[in-house]
Amino acid sequence: MRTPSLLLAPLALGLLLASQAGAQTASAYCASGKTVKFAEVSWESGQFTTEVMRQILEKGYGCKTDVTTGATNITETAVANGDLHVFAEEWEGANEVVNKSRKEGKTIQVGKTLQGGTVEGWFVPKYVVSGDAARNIKAVAPDLKSVADLPKYKQLFLDDEDPTMGRLLGCVAGWVCDKTNVGKLAAYKLDGMYAQYRPGSQAALDASVTSAVKQGKPILFYYWGPTALLGKYDFVQLKEPAANAKCYEMEKAGDPKACPSATPSITLHVNVNSAFAKSAPELVQFFSKYTTSLATLSKYVGRITDDKMAPSDAATEFLKANPGVWAKWVPAAVASKITASLK
């Protein structure tokens, strides 16, 4: 899981692109034989995004592309220096190398590759709230919509080890979210009703959730996205009070006096070398329009992690299955070339 680059203001991006009207076009950039150089992203959602972008550039714009492997800070530094051109999935504010290079004008962040940003919080299976007629499962908590409703449903999520308490299947000890959940339980005045159960690993967390879903049992658990698990099953995220930076920092510290706050969503951008952006404005326009939903991204993360599909194959599958999505990112002539290449 990535931890939480400031978005280039739309006006600033527009001015940048407009200023390049007389400069070399992106098609000329690729036609000249130059290669668009991507940084490797080590996590699955970034690998998928990288491969979709590469295939669109190759199939639609006639570009040559490659990917350079390396630790994140090293490849981000290479993007800042111009040795590489694109880091396809940059988590806002997460990397000091990126923050510094943006302030110095060496890189720009464009677009929002994930609609609405990341999610993080407490979830229940959808059948708990809505039932599942196909599995003959009745809705056992039809009014469960937010954390404020949890006191009414303590008996539904009883802790096996302490039946006087409800159970929140929480985080692995040592993860930041472990303390955050402690702070949230206190902030929501649930610490006297619910206890956080800490699984031994993410695999154990996933296994517990998967087991409950397969058996149709109620379970309250912490999770985040984009992830394979959120793409595999239908869950409902419980609503929380609006995100408040001060309150969230108190929750994150596990402060028993924390005020209530949702976990702030993180925006995902494309990090682009500034000199490259000036020489290839049409490609930057594409990067700025690239965006997928949480459900879509989680689905293809699942194809990579659970189904052991190569990121490049997952990207090809996405392009074949979702022309109505990606055609909005590129000019019609480019879309036509991509469609022809996929037949």
C-alpha cells in the first residue's frame, strides 16, 4: 500500500499547452524516432496504468516506449533530471523528491488517474445491508450506512474473544492504520463497544474477509483501495464525518481525545518531466485526460495479483473491453488506430 504532488492547476496546464502551439508536436516527437521513457512503478495499480499508457502511445500515436526499473526515489529523480519522462501513478504529497522537483519547475503533475482518489475506511459486505437473493441471504443491517449506526449493530459483529464487544477486523500491528483505527474508535465513541482485532498479516486480513464473504456472514473490517479485494467483491464503505486534517492527525496518532474525521482521499497524478512536456504537448494532453474508476482499477489489480496476469496483458484486456472509456482520452484519429490494432 502506498502512503499518501500537488496538482498542476488546470489553468496553468492550459497555458503550458497553449504556449507550445508553435513547438514540436507530439506526433513529430514520436515520428522523429525518440523514445518515451517511463519509470517502472513497483505496485500493481501503477504497473497497470503504465502499461495502458504505453500501449495507447504505441498503438495510437506511433511512439516507441520503454520502462526503466529502479527504486522509486531513483526513478523519480531520473524523471526530474530528464533521463526518464513519465511516472504514471504519483500519489499526491507522497514523495519529497517529486515535491522538490515540482517546486523547482523540473516536473509537472497532470490529470487525476483515479476518479475521486483513493479510499480508506471501514467496510461491510453489500449483502449485510442489501441482502443477496441469489444466495438466499437476507439483509441483516438494512439501516447500516455510517459509523454512527454501529452502536445498533454490535451484536451482529460480536468479537469471538470478548462477546461483550463488537469486532472491527483492523490492521496489522505496526501499520499506520492500526493507530488510526484506535483513534477513530475513540473519536466515534465506539471504543467501549467495539475492539479492533489485529490480523497477523495482510494475507490473514484478506483471508478473513474472503472467508466471511464466501459464507455470507456479517463482518466489519478496515480496508483501502485501489486494491484487488475491492475489485473482487461488493462492499459498502461506511460513511464518516468529513475529513478534517487536524482531527485526522490526532486519529493517526491513536489519540484517545481525537475528534472525528474520515481519512482524507489521496489524488493520483501523472508525473511528467517539464522539458519533455514542452516537446510533446499532445502526449501531455493525453496524460491529463487519463482517468479510471476505483472499480475498474481494482478489477485489473485483481487480474494482476489474483489471476497472475502480466500487467501488459491486463492493459490489453482493458483496452479491448472498454473503448468507451479510453476513446475519451485521445483524438478520434488516434482512437481509430488503437481500435484497428486490437482486432
